[in-house]
Amino acid sequence: EAEAKSEKTSAEVREAERNCNTARNQLKLLQDGERIARIDPVTGERGYLDDNDRPGEIARAQKAVDGWCKK
């Protein structure tokens, strides 16, 4: 039982690290001005992040980093 709990905790830590890295990478791409593609959920068409939308996306990405990258 203790081993199962330890394994579950270890898996949760690995997932949190992976999510933290993903969030940091996304934030860096947004801050560096990289072109970000999106798929419209209704039409399935590819669109790109508009410069006017970038500050809001940066704020959301920063919130994700803050949430996942707790030390």
C-alpha cells in the first residue's frame, strides 16, 4: 500500500514537472513573438494569434506557469 502511494505521488510529481515545462515553453514562445497557430473548434480551420490577443495569452500562460511551477 505504501509502495502504491509512493508510486502515485511520484507520477504526480512527474506530471507536474512536465506541465510546468510545457507552460514555460508556451510562455517563452508568446513573449518572443513567435507565430502561434490555432485550430478553430467550430470550423476546424487554422488561424494565427493576432498581436492584439497576445497580451491576454501571455497573461494566461503566466498564470499556468505560476500554477504548475510551484517550488
